[in-house]
Amino acid sequence: MSGRAVDLPPVAKISPFYDPRVRGFVYQGLLVLALGILIYGAASNAIANMQARNIPTNFDFWNKTSGFDINFTLIPYSAQSTFGDAFWVGLLNTLLVAAIGVFFATILGFIVGVARLSPNWIVARMATIYVESLRNVPLLLQLLFWYNAILKPLPGVRDSIVIPGLSGKPFAFLNNRGLVLPQPVFGAEFDLVLAAFGLACLLAAGFWFYARKIQRETGRRLPSGWAGLALVIGLPAIAYFAAGSPLTLDYPVLRGFNFSGGARVLPELVALLLGLILYTATFIAEIVRAGIQSVARGQSEAALALGLSGGQVLRLVVIPQAMRVITPPLTNQFLNLTKNSTLAVFIGYPDLVQVFAGSVLNITGAAVQIIAVTMAVYLVISLLTSLAMSFYMRLTATVER
Amino acid sequence: MKRISIAIAAGAILAFGATAASAGTLDQVKQRGSLACGSNSGLTGFGIPDDKGQWTGLDVDFCRAVAAAVLNDPTKVKFIPLTAKDRFTALQSGEVDVLARNGTWTLSREADLGLLFAAVNYYDGQGFMVRKKLNVNSALELNGASICVQQGTTTELNLADYFRSNNMKYEGVVFANVDDVIKAYDTSRCDAFTTDVSQLYGERIKLVNPDEHVVLPEVISKEPLGPAVRQGDDQWFDIVKWTHFAMINAEELGVTKANVDDKLKSDDPSIRRLLGVEGDFGKGMGLTKDWAYHIIKAVGNYGEAFERNVGEGSKLKIKRGLNNLWSKGGIQYAAPVR
């Protein structure tokens, strides 16, 4: 491009009125100005209207005591906390669902996507049936189905299904209040185990780079995956026993209506995750299938001819090339999953919309501010996800030679 | 989704709508030819469509009474079902003219939300419903229980207060829609269901086996329920308030739907003033002088509306209690028409 510009004769000086660059700036400036005026007009009109109707127009409520409880929080929260704290509780609950959902939906989607192309007739048909049936049922119905499917058959607290532990002592309890697990209590020496885990990760990464170097230079493949796994599991395990098992479990005990002690996984959370993961995975599976099919057949034939195994062909030749097709629509699915998590409202999981755009909105009455903040939060989450995915795309982009 | 769309619609109205829409509600209603009444989406006894699609309930009758007073036709009401969460936004943004949706009168709702509660058409309190087989006789035995509650209600806040002040723990399971709350309670997700006592009776009917459930004796809060209007339109506020007072006064004076025409010939000056035979009390509110006659002709007096919707004449069979007239041991009391 720049090379061609040099070849052109020098441009004659023209009046700015006819200069397309100047005109472009002027037009765009006018558009921005018009938009600005429109937004300013709408905002000031809204504020005037709200003040005329005695609707709060500021964020004074943020530091006031909320007065309501939330049954699932990742940070300390009680009825004496502020509305601002309730916002953070809701946001973290949303992020938790989004993170777990994206992780498992991706894994399941990849497995099903590959399975749809499997030469095994049954595997391919099962995958097709799964994708076609769940993809075409509205997510809300699926969520309600899972919520009731989980709750209905489970017994009450007093008749909990007991899951025995290794020592024969009851380990966990399953009932219609959720899954009650022992809560791990970390001793002071547990830091040693964490340090060992960190060290193992570093060692594994170092070995992986070393193995890659060896493979490049000699073509010999070292079992870096297995070695890394052994390190990451083995070293902390040794440290754990060396430190005298600094981890104790706080077992749940049935007291009155509910279990006290232990940690609890809410049925609402499980239902929401099941619904989101199973639904989103169908779309990811289709994206993965399309991505794999976009890689020319000659590529896998050539790889097979080189003597790679079926798994290696998929892992080393097909998927890396397919990823370039898969990543952009995959990003959309991640965003969809995060946004769809707002359906939590219908099954009583306290996510951002339920807590903040629900209870807080209703108690404070600051509808416009709260909806604006909620929309902004989803916008930021989506933009950050997109940013991370485009960064990943740049990492994996084809290097043209 | 609907809640959010209402909030966004309200935002759009606020952003692009003209100012001063709150003044002159009476003129707007007359011009439109119908009253927009914010109603419960389905609460037996207060606001629920029956099997023929006709809205019934104490709050519904209240809106019909306002329509009768203003438009001389109790059928000219458009009922807009609202969830607990949407209701105040809908009233603030002018989507409804009056909100008769078993809402609790509180300070913050008047001072912070810019509303005015015109009257109390049902004195209620919050209670708990549990399964009989739990053998719980008092709310104080509910330590550690899971409790289903509807979001965005005073109930949610009272619940937190009650357990905190009694040093008890609980798990609140919160849903936006009351039907989801009931469903969760019915599938045993919760040990107890809490809301206003009148509503507990109303919702119990919807359970699979109503007889297996019992309402605990404790009433943990004051819940004066009544119709609300926007601030800034005193005339409209008066109309809504006096609609309720007219119904109370009619009961006190023995004027019923059946005998109201005969009572036009009554010699009692109080009845003559109420029904507009003497004086012209409607004029000050922008109404005709027989406004109260139309109310009673359409829905009857307060006692009749009570018995028909929530009392002995209904499935709920709730006793008058606090809602009896002041002269009969209750606290329903109305200023006189004069």
C-alpha cells in the first residue's frame, strides 16, 4: 500500500471544502454532536421528569443499609450490609455462574462437536439427537424443567440421601435444599501445600518448554503432559503429608430444619448451570463441527500419511486450524451464556438481576439508575470477554510465510 | 423479562415524555373514558381474573368504585396486572392512574418513591404458613428453616428483621413472581412460606393439598394495605381517598347495594349528604353530586365488598377482625361527608 502511494504524482493542493478527509471529519463531528445533544436532552429531560415525580435521581442509596438477606453469597453479607454490598454479591454470583458455565459448556461443546463427526454411527447419532433436541427448546423452559427435575424427586432434609465417605462416616447429604458437603478448614501449614503446588506448576511449565525444544531439535517427543500432571498432583500431595495433613473437614450435622456446618450447593445454582451448560454446549458443538469441517480434507489425509495417529491428527493438525474459524462465534456463545444467566430470576438464584435489579430496585425505587448500572455491568463483562477472545485470536493467528 | 421491559419503558417515558403528566389525572381519565388500575396479577380475594376472565377481588372492586365515581360506569376500568417489583415504577411513570395492589403503606414508599397512600382498605400483618406434619406451633420454632418469600416486598425486609431480632437463622429463597414462590414451597424447597396473612389464606387454596398446611399464629408486622397514587395531584388523591371513605360511611349508615335506591328517600341527613340528595359535595373534587351513590350502586359498601371477596361469602373465609368498623371492634373509620 505505502509503496504504491510513493509512486503516485504529488497531489495538487485542493480547497478544504472539497477535501474528502476534511469533509469526513466535519460530517462525523456533526453526527457526534447531534448524538451528544440527543443524549444530553434525553438525560436532562429524564432527570427533570423524575424530580417532578419525586423519583430519586442519584446514587445516595448505595451506602444505605439494605435490610434484606441473600441466601448465597461469596463475600460476607447480611441484612445490615449496604445496597452497594448487595450489588457486589449479585455481581460475583453472576460471574461465578458465567465462569463455571463457560468452562463446562466449552468442554462439552467440543466433545459433542467432535462426536458429531465421529465415524461411529451410534456416537454421531447420539450427538445429533442431543444437539437438535436441546438447541430447539427455549432456555427458560429448560431451566424450569431442570429446577423441577432436581427438586421434585429429592427427599426432604430429614430423609436426606447420605453419601458415605471413605471411613464409612456420612460424607455428604443430598436433599431438596441442595447438596451439603463438608467444609474444608485449612490449617496454618496448608500454605506449604499451596507453595508446593506453585512450585510444581513452575516446574511443569519449565519441563514443557524443555520438551518442546527437544522435539524441535531432535524430533523426539517427551511425555511432558504426563510428567506435568504427576508433578502438579504429586508434589502438593507429598507436601500435604509432610506437613501433617493440615486440612480438616467440618462435617455438616442435621440440627432442626437444616444442616449446620459444612458447605451447601444450592439446587437453584445446579439447575441454572445445568440449563445454561447443556443449552450453550449445543451451539458450541455446531460451531466446533463447522470449524472442523472447514479444514480441508487434504490436511488430515496428509497428516495420516505422515504417520500421525487419529488423535494426533485432530489435536495437532485439524483443531489448531479449526480454532481460527471457531473462535469468533465461540465468543458470541460465551457472551450469550453470560447474558442468559439473567434468567436466574425465574428459578430464584440470586444473580445480579435478581438481587440488584430486583430487590434493591424495588426497595429504593431508583429504577433508572439501577437498570443503567446493570446494563453497564453486562456491557463491561461482554467487552472484557470479547477483548480476551480477540487477544487469544491474535495469539493463534496464522503466521503467513 | 417483563419487569425489565416496564423499567425500560418507564425510563423511555421519563426520558422522552413531556413533563407535568402527573397533574390532571381526573381530566386524563375522563378524556380516555377508562381508569387504568394497577392490579395484582393473581391473588385470590384481592385481584384475580375468575374463570370467565372477569377481574374479582377487594382491590378490583375498589378500582370499580373509583370508575363508578368518576365515569359513572364501574366497567370502565382497564386492569393492568403488575408484579410486586413493577408496581411502583408503573405508577410513577403514569402507566396506571391508581395502584390498588395490596401494597403496604410505608414511609419510604411515600417519601422516597413519590407516592401517596390514599387509604387503608385492608389492615393486614405478615405471617407464616408451614406444613402440619412439621409440628411447628410458633414462628419462634423456625430457627434454621428455609423460607420462601417474594422479592421486592416489605415481607422480605420484615422477615430479615424478625429473625435478626429473635437471634434466629434462616435461609430466604427469593423469587420475583409469587407463583414461583408457591411452587417452590409446594415442592418442599422451603419449610415455610411467608407473606401477608390474607395472602397466605389466598395462596393456600392454590396448593396441591390445602389441608396439609397451617398458618402460624404470630403476626410479625403491621401491613396496612391500600390504594396509592402519585404525589402532586391533590384532587385525584382526594377522589381515591373519599371513594374508600364513602364505602365505609355507607356501611356505617346501613346503605347497601340493594337498598341504595330506597335510601335516596331517607330522612337521615348523613345519608342524604352521602348520596348527594342534599348539598353538592362531589363538585369540589370535580365529580357529580351523586358520586357516592354510583359507588354503592356499583360495588356496595365496604362490608359487602369485604364479605364478597375475602369474608364469609368467599373461599377465603377471613374474619373481619381489625377490618371491622370502629363501632364494631375494628379500626375501619372514615371522616364524615359534610
